Amino acid sequence: MAAHLRRYNPDVDQPDEQPVNEPDDHPNAPRGWSPETRVTGEVQVPTSKSIAQRVLVLGAQCEGVTRYAALPDSADVADLLACMQVLQVDADEGLPGVVTIQGRPPLPPDGLGGTGNDDALVLNVGESATAARILTAAVGMGGRIGQLFRIEGRGSLERRRSLPLMRALGRAIEEAGDGGWPVLVRGTQAPLELTLTDPCSSQEVSALLMALAAQPGERHLNVTGPVPSGSYVDLTLDALSTFGVQVSSETTDQGMRFTIGGPLIAPLDALRIEPDASAAAVALAAGCLSGGTVRIDGLGADSHQGDLRIVEHLQALGCDAFADSQFLEASGAPSATVDLDLTDTPDLAPPLAVLCAAATRAGAEICRLRGLGTLPGKESSRIEVLARGLTTLGWEVAADADSLTIRAGEARLDPVVLETHGDHRMVFALSLLGLLQEGVRVSQPEAVAKSWPGYWDDLAAAGARALT
């Protein structure tokens, strides 16, 4: 075991965590899957909230009308649509499943509206850090010059930080505390050039690219230092291309320089949001862990979602997995030793941690996941929560700020409720452990509403059996 890792000890690392004890008929009572389960066939997963949030904000700032099909039914998207109502962006349901948005391009400097107005418009983004960062940049650069906005949220967002973004926006930020939310932002004229130094999230890069793209003419964004989870910037560039914006980039001594040519123009055809690759990873993992064969339609090898790399990671673990042009499919139990770098796709770490745990019980000596440095700043401290859950069930886990190393241990046989801290991705991952071991339930199962409200029903429809 690497010398810089420390053995995870749940009694020492989180001594104050209390067991969950909701009555069985409580709507938020712990839930779990039985290992007497085979998840197989086509699994319905939600469409991508990462894509949806990007294209909704772009549509709100573009010239023309944008139509959206298959928006995800998630709390994050619902909160973003509510913010658009506050911003007086018309979002109407037309045909079944189709939402239409009439864009409102940024006002020119001579069209000032609300200059000096200290009655802040309140935008509540819920728990979505993506929406918080994108809207902070959008309203700070030309949304309504002079208007004051208060961007706030709830729950885990109150612990999130984005100081590099706040510094990049400069005088648009009137009150930011320690770089988190709530934040007061006043609309200012967008500069021709911006610099973002040492971003803590790819969302900061995406937010500034999108805000600059809403402006007419050429703008530049300089990014110094590495970009975490860079695959999500590629997703943003793809969305900008859909709205007629060409972005070029070049490597500099300090990092990257982007050249953005706006404005945003509404696409002629309705945008159909593709299935979410992060949710697909959970469903594919469920199939492999339970002895089934899972297929995800509508998501294929040509997708720009970075989490499509779940296919190659499943292959590395010894599963049978492939991506066709129109679908993904996976089967076969994980069994191989792996050392996976998830720097660009850290959201794959939760399901992969469970797959690695299964592999060690099938004979793999050791499995390691690295490149996880952004996980402690998510909805929960995900490295710690995963380590605690696995250790509680008998695996030997070593963890540091960037990695998890997993070995098989003596399995715990008594029933247990694993704490998820209300983090949707922890609910997904820790509930999958129930496919390996009897009596595993998770706390706060309702947290899945953030990204996949139908998780429990959709996996049950594919054969997952709930604990009774």
C-alpha cells in the first residue's frame, strides 16, 4: 500500500455520525436493494442535467426562440427554470415534453436598465453549483447593467466555494463573503478580455465562456493553471457550437487562451437532450454487479459527455462493455485489478468504487481510483463517505485527498444503514453495495431527486428487488 495513504478508520474519522432511525413507513426511511436481484434489459435513465443547464441558460441569453425536448425532471433543472421566471425569461410548455424559451440577449451599454437599483432580484438555484456559477457570471456581465442580483441556494450549496470565479468577475461582485453563496452581483458591461486564475472547478471556465459568448463580437478568456474535470469544458464548447458560437483555444505558458465569437443564435431545430452518462454509469454498474445485462438507448460512442468513459473502465475491470452509435451495453462481473485515473471524470468515482470493491471480492488483489481531488468539495466529502461506507461493510480502504485504494476484507453480515449525507451520488453508489451484500440500506434515499428522481422505480422496473 502506498506510503502516503492512511488506513480509513470510521470510528476515528467520523466519531459523531449517528445511525439513521426512521420508521419504515416514513417517506424518507432508509431504502436498499437485495442481492437476490438481477438488473437486466433496457434501463431508463434521465436526460443530462449538465447539458440541460447549459443550453437553458444559453437559450435565455440568445437571439430568437429555442425549443427543448426531453428536459430532465430533476430538482436542479426545476430550480433553474424558476430562476428564469424571476429574470422574466419566458419558458413555456408547448407540445408534450417540449419547452420553448424566448431569449433575452444582454442589453447594450446605452440600454441601461436599473442602474443603481439596490432592490436585488433573488435567484435561488437550490443545491446546483453548476447553475450558481453559470448564473453568477451571466448576470454579472451584461444581463442587466446596473441591476443588483442575489444568488443563493440551500443545503450543500452553502458549503461550496468559487473564489477564482468571484475574483475573475471583479467589480461585478459586490459581496461574496468567503467566495461562496449567497453572493450579491451587480450587472456590469462585459470586458473584451478576462483572466481566470487557478480555477477550482471546470464550471468556472464554462460559466465565463458562456457569459462572454452572449456578447457580440470577439472576446478572450485566459485561464492560468490546470482545469479540473476538463471534459465538462468540452461539453460547454459543444453547447456553444449549437448556438452558433465558435470558440478556439491555444496553449500558453500559463495555461489556455480561449477566443470566443458571439453572439448566441437560437438553433432552428428543437434540442433533444441525450441521456445522462453519469446516471448511465450507475445503471451499467447495477447490471454488472447483479449478473444482468443492461442497455442504455439514445447514448452512444459519439457523445461528448466525458462520463462515457465508464465503458472503458468497465472493460478494464473485466466486464463486457461496449458503446455503439446509439446505445451502451454492459454485463459480466468485475474481477480485475485496476489503477484508474479519474481526473477528467470524477463523477464516475462513486459507482467505480463499488465495482472495484466487487472486483476485490472476486479475486483482484487491490484496486485504486485516483484523480479525485475535486470530490471533497462536492455535495458531501465524497472520498470520505465512500471510504466509510466500504469500511463499514468490511473492505479495507486507504484514502487521501486525491485517491481511494480498496482491498477485500472480512464481510460484515449484520444489517446496516449507510449514511449518505443527502448526496445524490452517494445514494446511488452506496445503494449499489446492497447488490453485493445482504441487509444494506442507505439514509436519505430521497436525495436522488436532485438528478434522477425515478432512480428507485427505474431500477426496480429492470429487476432490482427492494429489501423487505
